[in-house]
Amino acid sequence: MSGKGKHKLRKLPAKHAAPAETDGETESFGPRGEVVFARSSFSGPMPPPDLVAQYEELLPGAAKFFFVTLDRQTTHRHALEAKVIDANISSERGGCGWRSRWRS
């Protein structure tokens, strides 16, 4: 399941499980004694701010690492895209570099 802020809930009778947290799913008791599972997901280059704050609480410097890594990846992707654009322009001008010299 993808997308920001989407949640999926499913209810089971309380006898099936005790409250626990596993694999990104949280489980708790609802008002009538049933077990309620909640799952959330996100898409995009960065986790939502509340999740970044939780990472930062567990591992100081994690938020900075996320932003530095995102910045490096963006710079790398832009450099690759610039190379592709330059190669396409070169190809449109006359093919491989050495052949275009013979045509002049």
C-alpha cells in the first residue's frame, strides 16, 4: 500500500493476539476489547516529519543523514540527466563524435 497518510485497519477478536509491535504494524485493544491493527506507509524520497523525529530520537544525527543523502542523490541524478541530454544533443547533431568531423 503506498501513498502518504493511508491507513489500513483490521479488527480481530482479542483472544487471537496480545498487544505488540511487529514489522511496522501496531496492534492495540479497541474500546470493545477487540484487537486493532494499524499500518501506515509513505512514498517519496523522505519519510514524514514525525517518523524522521522518531529516527532522530533513537539515533541522533539520523535526520541530517537523511537530508545529506537526499541532497547527494539529487546531485548525482541531475549529473546523469545532464550527460543524457548532452549525448542526445550530440547524437542529433550528427552521430558519434568522430564521424561528425569527417562530414565538415
